[in-house]
Amino acid sequence: MTKETREINYLLLNVTSTAFNNNEAIPSKYTCDGKNINPPLSIEHIPLASKSLAIIVDDPDAPGGTWVHWVMWNIPVTHLIKENEAHGVQGLNDFSKHQYGGPCPPGGTHRYFFKIYALDCVLDIPASSKKENVEQAMSGHILAFGELTGLYSGR
């Protein structure tokens, strides 16, 4: 039995924030210790063919496995997601909420990946969708991808 493989090539998005640098601490304002609002995110190099953006924020260092903090899709193509702004469909995170849930680690320093996807379509999935549903729906539609990693250890 042969396994068919295909090479996946994405363009690279440059994702930055004025709130924190890549692999540096996320200010408590954007966590459960603060206002628990999403940080501003800047996105560069979005392909012209993009029809929408999606974002997934997760923590692979959570004790029970990767913890999903934010899932949003059908974001109109933009180069800036402002602080405390959600202009897409917000799916269900692991807090069982349809909103951003900031870092809130039980102990130690955790990594938080802010992943942005530029898509060639608008996704037709229900708002009850979780990360896995969004990833499946995006499959074959990703034009570009980028991520920003923030660190947080709580109080």
C-alpha cells in the first residue's frame, strides 16, 4: 500500500503585535490576570487572492494537552486586528465560550501561539465549531500562514 503525499506550500504572513514581541512575555492586560482582551495583531504579506482570515490561539503547554484560547474565522481581510476586536465568527474555545480567553496557566511559563491563516474562501461552518472543525474546513484553502508566539507565567 502506498501512501500519497503532497507537498503543502504556504506563503508566509508576518504577524506582529505592538503589545509584545515574538517569544516574549504577553502583558497581563491580555490575560485572565488583567482585562482578558485580545492583543492587537498586525498582519503583513496577505496574498491578494485572500477572501478571509482565520485565527487560532492555543497553548500546547497546558497540563491536559493543547488548550484552545480563541478560534475565529471569516474575518474580513485586514492588516490589523485591533485590541479587544472581533470582526469574524467566533467559535467555541476550551473555556466553552465564543470569545477570546486570555492566557491563564496553572503554573510555570506557557507558550501561546497566535496563528493567522489567509484563506481563498469564506468558511461555511456553524458558530458552534471548535478548532478541529475550523482546521478541517480550512484544509485546501490556506494561501498563507503566520504566527506570533507569546509567553506567560501568571501571577
